[in-house]
Amino acid sequence: MDIAKASADEWRKHVRVRGSVEQDREALARLIEYDGDPFEIELYEHASDPRVRLIDRAVRSRVGQYSRHLRRLEERAKRTRDAGA
């Protein structure tokens, strides 16, 4: 496996594991209700930015599309091997 592919795989794994901006936004809202820390408010405003939310959804969508693409390729290769055997 070359370095670029390994790096891409690691990045996709990281995107799948981390929470979404929506989850962060909800957690920050709960924290703000609790103590209203100015830094938490700033983070909440950043997480509420429509562009940040749009980019997060697009990145997560792309990772999911690529994962489905890889699964389809594996299934196709398996069917080809089974048909040829």
C-alpha cells in the first residue's frame, strides 16, 4: 500500500470515528445552558455557521459514498471469482 492510500484510509477512518458538527453543537448548547462560558459560546457560534455544517455534511457524505463504492467493488470481485471457480 502506498503512502497516499494509507493516508486517505486513515483520514476516512478519522472522519467516521469523530462526531459530527451537529453533535458538537448540541453538546455545546447543553454546556452553555449550564454555565455560559464565553469560549463555549464562541465554539457554538462556529459550529452553528451554515458553511461549517455544510462542509461537515459533505465530508461525511463523501466518506460514506467511498466506503459504499469499495464494498461494491469487493462484492463484484467476489462474484467474479465465484463465477469463474
